[in-house]
Amino acid sequence: MNDRTADRLPERPEQQEPKFRIRALHTEDTVTVYQAYRPQIGNAAARAGRFPTSWSRERMTWIKPSFLWMMYRCGWATKEGQETVLAVEITRDGFEWALRHACLSHFVPELHGDQAAWKQQLRRSPARVQWDPERDLHLNPLPHRSLQLGLAGEATVRYADEWIVRIEDVTPLAREIHAHVRAGELGRAKALLPVERPYEAGEGVLVRLRTQAG
């Protein structure tokens, strides 16, 4: 099968893909998440393997296991302030700590009771989960969802100081994949994507968040 034939195949087959599931590049010990920053922060972080002092620990930071969702968010590293895309490899323990301490970012009446109770839970939680439509190579929405994880307070500090194993600037990869997409070479573009496999969190970690999101 040549590349042109591959270009005509579906970009990401939808074989009974569950609506809510974490898909990520991961090992037994680590999970890779993506963020995009202006070059002053992104380049410094990639060089040092940690975020510079100019990176704020006082604001919420969102991490995304889906490479293509990150591409949708940053416009293939073209949006202002998001020109540098980082692949941040973090410990699996840290990632699951955030999941265990997370609250859904939206109100679900049958689960939270009332908005006051949900807002109280949201204020207490150092992390929050949002499920957004996964994207294809053209950045069109797919029927299933990908996880975004927002970190604040204690979670932000743990992320910056304890969880990070490695930071890599993957902006060149984003641009190379985008160039293939623009040229209609979807087979070549797909071959360069990070291999994101279903991620099975620790027992019971996602049950509450999946149920709430449903």
C-alpha cells in the first residue's frame, strides 16, 4: 500500500471508541501531556527541563494528553502566545493524583445536587477535568472525547516541582505534520503522530469523573 492509498483511508478508525476515555503516549511509569506557550517560556522550559521562574504558579494550567487536541487549541503552533508546543513527560503517580483530586469543570444537577454544592467542590479541588471532542488531522471534532486536566494551587506546585520527568519542544514535529496535512499527505502525517494508546488509570480513579461526564 503506497502513501497515496493510505491518504484515502480514515485518519483514525472509530471502532467502538467509548465516548469518554483517556488516550495518551505513556509508559509503565510516565504519561506525556502537551502544553503550548510563548517562546520565552517554552524554549526556556525545554532547555532546562523545568519551567522558568517567569512561569506562574498562581494561575491554573491545563495539560492535555491528546496531541491533536493540542494542535486544535494552538492552531498547529500558530496562535499568538502558543507558538512553542511542549511535550511534558510526567510521572504516572502524579497524573493519577490529579485525577483522584479532580472535580468536573461543569455542573451536573443529578450528581452535584445544586450549583452551590458543585461550586464548593470546585473550590476545594486542586484539579478539574473537562472532556472535549477529540480531533482528526483536519482538526474536525470526532464523536468521542478527550480529557483536559486543569491544575491549580497544590496541583500546580506538584506538577512543576515533583511530577515532571522531561520536557521536549515538539514544535518542529507539529509543523512537519501540519505541512503533510496541508499537502494532502494524510498517511505521512498520521505516521508521525505520537502513539496514543488507551490509558487505564488506577482502579476506580475515573469512575466518578466518567459517570459525572456522562
